Amino acid sequence: MPDAPNRSDAAVRASLRAGLRAGVPFALAGGLLSLSFGVLAEGAGLGAPAAILMAAIVFAGSAQFAAVGIIAAGGGIGTAVVVATLVNSRFLPMGVALAPYLSGGPLRRAIQGQAVVDASWALARDADGHFDRHFLFGCTAVQYATWVPGTVVGALVGGGLIDPDALGLDAIFPAVFLVLLISELGGLRNRGVALGGALIAIALVPLAPSGVPVVAASLAALYGLRGRDR
């Protein structure tokens, strides 16, 4: 699925539509997860406006939940921002892999890079490691379309109606991404990278602050990228 620079308008539209369709399951799961985030953020004292603004700008469930957890435990906003940044650092190696398939100057490429989210990045990559950026854009757009409204509903009206723990909403995304991960483990190299990252994270979870295990585990992903095009 390489993204050729001179694709026709029809091919671009077809790729966008394919991305939209592929993103629907993740959009549905993300809508429920963002509903849970809105409830938890408002209950932690973050406030509905701040929770909604975070969802619209950060658009990353793991980082948002980590930040809310810090605030709920009595931590300051500065600490929450640092932790969220650490959690989101996994997007650095993902962006490195995608960068050759983006177009335009630095500003345009930076804007396009904001569409990188876990599911879209994985689905837009073909078996040879090439990316279809238009597919990625479509896949991310449909997820964003449920993420922010879900947070709005959760933050404004969900507190008295929804118990995320009782409904098991926190288990939705881990289950979805486990399925996504399994589908990516086709080669020995991929399995080795996944196992290495998992072992690093498991070893550090009881020892390191929130976010650090994710950063350390991303070293395995960087190794996986090394030499891919040789």
C-alpha cells in the first residue's frame, strides 16, 4: 500500500474512504473510552472545560488517563503534563517511520503528523513497511469524530449516570489493541520486537513512574525500525 506522490484524485478519495471504514470499530470503542475519560476527569476535579480541551488537543487515551490519574492522586498539573508527555513519546518512532510518506514543507508535514494515532498508524502500514497517508488521515478522522463528543457527554452529564468501572469501559481499548497487535505479528522480527517491548514494560511497571515503562519499551520499536529498508 505505498503512497505514491502522483496518485490520482480518485485514488486519494478511495484511500480516504477505506481509512474511514477501517477506523469505525476503533471510533466506536474510542467513543465509549472517551465517555469514561470525561466522567473520570470531571470527578478528579479537572473540570469539564479542561477535560474537553484536553481531549480535543491531546487526543491520546493513555496520556489523558495517566494525567487524570496523577491529578486524582493529588499531583500537580505540571507533573501530569510531564507524565502525559512521557506516555506520548511512543509517537516519536512512529513518526520517524511515517515521515518519508508525508508531503510538503516542514509545517505541512508537522500538521499531517498530528493524525498519527496507534490504530491508524498500524492499519496504514502494509506488509513491506510502507504507509498510505491518506488511509491514515481517514482512519484518524472518524476516530476523532467520536473521541471529542464522547468526552463532552461524559464530562457534562455522565458523572451521575455512568460508572466506568462497573461497565468495564477501561477494558475496551486494551482488548481492541491486543487484537490489532496479534494481526501485526506475522514475522519473526515483529514477534521479537513485541516480546522485547513487553518484557521491558513488565519489568519496569512495578519500579518506574507512570509513563517510563512505555518510553523504555519503545526502544524495542526503534530496534525494529533499524535496518528495515536494507
